[in-house]
Amino acid sequence: MNNIIVLPMIIPLLTGILLVFIRNSVRLQRLLSFVSVVITAVISLYILNLIQTDGILRIDFGGWMPPYGISFVADSFSVLLVLTTAIVAAMVLLYSFSSIGAAHENMYFYSLVLFLIAGVNGSFLTGDLFNLFVCFEVMLLSSYVLITLGGRKIQLVESIKYVVINVVSSWFFLLGIAYLYGTVGTLNLAHLSVRIAEVGQGPLLTTIAIIFLVVFSLKSGLLLYFWLPGSYSAPPTAVAALFGALLTKVGIYAMFRMFTLVFYHEPSITHTLIGIMAILTMIGGSIGAIAYKDIRQIAAYNVVITVGFILVGLAVSTQVALEGSIYYIVHDMIIKALLFLLIGTMIYVTKTSRIEGMSGLIRNYPLIGWSFFLTLMSIAGIPPLSGFIGKVLIGQGAIETGSFALLAISFISSVLVLYSLLRIFMNTFWGETIISEEDEVPLEKGMLIPIVLLGIATIALGLGAEWIAVYVQDAATTLMNPEIYIDAVMNGNQ
């Protein structure tokens, strides 16, 4: 029965391979890719509910028991993110059907998107550190091609930074894996936790922990984010939405998993570093968000701010703060996809990404205008939208632990996020329209439907917070109590 937990990775992977062989049938590619992610979402929801009744699920490939074999583990934290990934991917695919263009569709676009989703889901579900590296690389290899697809000069320039920084971080990842295996003799996450608890997290293991902190910081855009704004603003809209919604979350997930399960014994060092890096990230991201007049860059810097804000919960590491971070990750995956789709649509109808080149758009495109207003309110954490619950809980956790510097910077960054997006809204949607009726670019329903659905999702996530609470609380409890995960992996049902 537990075999079902690998399906969220296997279904997109196999579908992506199949699409390679039907390159010339675009309609069939669209249908199969969309059906694939919808089925993945349905299966993920089933697994999420199964975990509530049967506990954490595990599958061992080849019958090799932990810690010797390859294990996939599904707990509430990982499966919540898998489910959200599938929902976001479905919406982005719908948008791409009307926007990406035949040239991209004939260059294996849908296969690459599905390979990326397979890598993302595999990263969330793997119970082994080396296979986390493998799934990271599957995701990154797909993203390398997607960021350059189309071959515009800006894409090629930004892709160089993106590829180089990820190759370097992957090298450090392998280095950390080698040192860790040489020190404790295992790479299974649960077994790593047991072994480190036995021998103690001395200076050597703390140094290895810092190596992993650098690796995942590079991949998630924590502090070392210089590559992110350009890389996330250069690709086509559908690709940028996938990147903004999903890629940083894999690095964030890895940090949460490693520093609550494996390296949690010296929080005065590791978690303090995470807190300092979170503060610097929020400050740097806020400066970028208010300094630029390119709406793509502003959206990208909002991704940076969010990375820092989410990791405040990990730095604090209380039950309440972790619940807040989990809520906020789910919220942010949805809302960042919506933000990037809206930004891309605005550029599509105005042929410019500069604030000063847009005005009065709400008269021509009221649905886009009010969707953007809804988005900025949700990102700012205005109740009852989805960003509110996560911000309140993270703030509560910071107050409980006396982390007032983290609380203050988080609050200030939220205000600056609101300012940066309000600046876009007031300058581009209000005022005298610069688009006449003859020049108005019609928007296809395929572009509007995913925007509306994501808007409904952020409202539903806020109003339906009680529905998701049981999953979030279970996820946070597992993170706070490593023995639950360890017992499920080392002794639990297969």
C-alpha cells in the first residue's frame, strides 16, 4: 500500500518521458501534462489524509531496510508541499497553453516542466541525503534548459549566473555528503539523526552542518541571493511563475528537514546563523524591492524577502513558529505563482516591464487589476487572506522566545513589501489609461482562468485555515519531535 507515496514523483517523470516521443502533437502533450499533475494532486491529497490515520509512511526500494536501502518517506510536511506543487503546476500549465507559444512547445517544454516537478516532489519525499542531491539535480537540470528556452540575450546572460551558482552549491553539497558519511557512516536522514545523537554534535559535525547551511542558502536564496532576481525575471512568464513558486521552497524544505532532524543539537550556533542570515536577507530584499522600477525585478526581490521571513520560523524553532512557517510556505507557493502570472500578463498587454510605461490598466483590464490588489493584500498578510495566519504564528513564536530583532525586521519587511506592490498598483492600474480601445490586447480565457483560480485559492486558504490546521500541526509536531520521524522510518510500517 505504501508504494503509492512514490507516485507523485513517478507519474510526472514517466509522463515527461512519454511526451518526448510525441513532440509534434502539441494538443496531446497539453492534455497528458495537465492530467498528469491533476492525478498527482489527487494522489497527494489521498496520501495526506492516509498519514493522519496510519502515521508517517515509508517505502524501501528493493526490500532493503533502513539505513541500507533507498527509502522514500511521506509525512504531513513533505506531502503538503507535494500537494501544493501539483496545484501550482496545474495552474501554470493552464496559463502556458495560451501564452508559451508553439516554438517553446515544440522544444520539449512540457517534458521539462514535468521533469522539474518530479525533481521537486522527489526532493520533498526522499528519506536519504544522497537521493536528495539526485532529486535536486533532476530539478536543476530541467531548470537550466527552461531558463534558456527561447534563447533571448537576457536569458542567456542570466542563465550563466544561475548555472554557475548552482554548480558551485552542488559541489559543496557533495563535499558535505562525503564529510558527513565519513564521520558517521550513514546518509539515511533518520539514521543520521540517531548517530549524531549518539556521538554528539561536536565541532566537526557543526562545521559540516554549516557547509549544508551554505549549500541550502545558495539554493534557496538565503542571504546569497544575488543570482535570484535576474534569473527569475528573465524566462517566459510560465517558467518564471514555476521558479518563483517552487524552486526556493526546495532549499527551504531541505533546511527545515536538516536542522530539525539532523543538526538540531547546537542551535546557539546553527539556528543563530540562520536568524542572522534571515535578517540580512529581508533587509537586502526590501531594499531591492523598493529600489527597482522594473516590475519583474520587484517581484523577484519579493521572493528574496519571503525566503528570509519563512526561515525566521526555523531560527525561532518553537511549535507555533514552525506551524507559521509551514502555513506561509504553502501560502507563498500559491501567491508567488499568482504574482508572477499577473506581472507577466501586465508585460504582455503593455509590451514593457517598466512602471513608468504603464498607467490606467484597471480601466482596460479590471480583472487583472483587482486580482493584483488581492495578491498584494495577501502577500502583506491582510486578514482573512492566506498570508495572515502564517505571519501571526511566526510573530507569536518570535515573541515567545524574545527574538524581538527578528520580529521587528519581519514587521518592517512586511510593510516594505506592501509599499513595493502598492507602488506598482497605484502607478500602473490607476491614472489615465495609455491603451486605446484599438490598441487593447485581448486576453485569452486560458490566461485569465488560472489567475482567477489562484486568487480563489488564496482566499480559500485564509478562510479555510481550520481545515488545513490539522495537517500543519501534525507537520510541525513531527519537526519538533525528531523521534516521531525516526521511529516511523527505522521501525514503522512499510
